[in-house]
Amino acid sequence: MERHRAQMIGFVLALSIFRVAHGWGIDGHYTICKIAQSRLTGAAANAVKQLLPESAEDLASVCSWADRVKFHYHWSSELHFIDTPDNLCNYQYNRDCKDENGEKGRCVAGAINNYTSQLLGYESSSFRAAYNLTEALMFLSHFMGDIHQPLHVGFTSDKGGNTIDVHWYTRKQVLHHVWDDNIIETAEDRYYSSDVDVLVAAIQQNITNEWADQVKDWETCGSTKPPCSDTYASESITAACEWAYKDVSEGSVLEDAYFLSRLPTVHLRLAKGGVRLAATLNSIFK
């Protein structure tokens, strides 16, 4: 395990010069992991601290690692999303969780299940020898964010909005990038003093107050324990249809009407992602 940690320290430092934003972008993933870190039990917080690279300040500081690592681990690229049939607006694991070659389980929902299973062996010497649990933690934390971004469970034909060209106010973008970055960045500029930590604090306050009676359901998803990756994916494709894709076509100009009506969904998905990541880690590390 120490060998793996040493390798990861160098690897994270080597990648730190790149700022590549995919799947919520850096601030979205940071927000989810910050929320999660604040909700960890003592046992989970200690396990996370033990597994993180020594160079990492906290979980949030490496929450975008899985995007940067795609330059090195090309096999991981297809684990960040799920392609669903166009316009059906539903998700089925057996139908949709596969890569472009048809290999089952290679999607973000399958990846969450896989890395959760690896981390459940945290106290087993055989698991610690067989798997790099530092990487498993960072992949799981990132993918829990990705699966809550609506367009990471999008339509096959447009690759989750990546081929739909729009204008975000006056700036040309693709629809996927609007949801990864632009809505969050615009909100930060207008309402949160251009400070992601102010955004995090605002969402945490809503979790404690406005959404307090919903949190238990978010954590359990009607199951005995998290993660509930199929529930997360089903919620995202529903949100994609109801909010991300709705009233958008090639060349659409998305301004205040779109931004103000979609921002509550972004806040909610970030909150759910953070709460559920914490619940999952608390369930793993007891």
C-alpha cells in the first residue's frame, strides 16, 4: 500500500499542472467532495485520510483527478458517463451500462459499483495487495459527481449534449459544457463573490435547512445502504430531459431564462452528490 501511495503522490503532482474540466468541471467536483468531507463519520474521515495521497490537502483537492488521469488511463474514459436511447428519457442498467464495444458494466454506474466493492475490502490484506485503494477512492469520489450531472446520463446521438452547439449568452459553447461549467461559473460570479467556497457554504446551508427532511431519502434511496447508482442515473436522465435538453436546439441562445430556471436543479444535484458520496463512504468505512 505504501508503494501505491508513493506512486500516486508523484502522479498527482505531475498532473496538477493540467486544468481539464469534464463532468461538472473542477468547481462542481470540488463542491461535491467538500460537502461529502464535512459529513463523514470519524471512522470514514480517518480511512479517507489514510488513503489519500500525502500531497492532498483533503478529498476535494483530488476530486477532479479522474478527469486528468484520462490522459494516462485511456480505458477509464468510458467510465464517466452513460449513453441512453434518444428521447426515451429513462435508464436501464442491463440495456445502457456498456461501452462502445458492448462490454457490460463499463459505465459510470458500473464504475461506482466496482470501486465501492474494492473499498469494502479496505481492512483485508489481500484486497490491499490486489487493488490500489487510493485510486479506488479518488475514482469513486469523482464518479459519484459525474453520475449526478444530468448530461452524463444523456442521449447517445448527441453524446450527452456534446454535439449540440449553443450560445451561453454571447459565448459559443456545447450544451454539455454549459452544465459542466457555465451555469456554476455564472452563479459564482453573480451570487457567490466568484468564490467556490461561498457556493459550498450556501448549498450546505440548504442541506441543513430547506432540504433537511429529504436528506435521509437521498442517502438510502429506499435501499438498505448506499450506493444506489441506478437511482442516481435514473434521476439524471429525468433531469436531462426536463431541464438540460428542454427547449434547446442547435444554435439556441441560452441566457437568463435558461440560467435562472436551471440553477436550482444544479444546486440540488450538487447537494445530492455530496450527501450521497458521504453516505457511501460512511457505509464502506465503519
